[in-house]
Amino acid sequence: MKVFFDTEFTGLSSDPRLLSIGLVAEDGREMYVELTDGWSEAMCSPWVRQHVLPMLGRGERLTRRETGRRINEWLTSFNSPTTLVGDTDWDTTLLGDLMNECGIDSSSYRIELISYANKAEAKAFEGAKRGYFNNEKALPHHALDDARAFRVAWKAVLAPSEQCAFICDTK
């Protein structure tokens, strides 16, 4: 099972802190959490204060430890190995750090950074994400909306090529 995720955090600094995490499974199941500890508004960059903080308030608010526990419960509900797919090194590192900090057994999941076969595929993927935001009247920089856009783009651009690779490899 692939789970597409996005995080929002305090800024592109040497010590970014998680603000929220949005996860959307291949099959459409979703989870969204806003973290209540580990950060303060003073730690946020001006850009984050302007674009991200106003978007908060639409999800369950949990501590870091509670968030790790909740994510673990959600992932184990799939009853199969899970691949968490992130869009940036920032996202994959921050989620990985949270999972490690909370002592979540890494044998039940894998975290990967999305990869593209070429520039055209990357461009098509970004176009599909933009299309999601336009069609759904959603705004970027909300972790759950970004994860939803990520899933839609994967299904439109990358899933067909993964299916072809699987079929071709098995022949």
C-alpha cells in the first residue's frame, strides 16, 4: 500500500519543526494531524506565518508522541507493508525523525522520496498537482490538501507507468 504524505513545518532552516502531517492512501483513506508541541509561532519563518499558519485549525490536534502513536495505528490498519511516499527531502526526513522518536517499528513501513523517470514525467506530475488544486478549489500549503494532490498526480502520471513496468517485468 502506498501512502502519500506531506508535512508543513516552521521553515527551511537548520532546525525545522513539524506543524502538521497529511496522509492519503492509494485507496483514498486519509489522516490529518496538527502538532501541538515542539514548535512555536516565533520559530516560524515569515513565509510560514503568512501562508501556512492561517491554514491550520482543520484537523485533530495532538502532541508529537500522540501523533506518532496515531500514525502507527493508522498504518497498521492496512494489514500490509506500507510505503510512505514523500515529495521532498524535508518531508521524508521530518516524518522519519518523528517515527524514530516515537519508537515506531520500521519493519512495518518504508519511507521513500518520489522519483521520476525524466523531466517530462516530473513536469506532468507537477501539472497534475496544479490541476487538482484548480479543480478542487483547494489551496496549497495545507498538508492534507497537498497529500491529496500528490495522490491524484501519482494516479494520473506515475501509477500507469508502474503498472506497465510490473506487467512488462512479469512477462
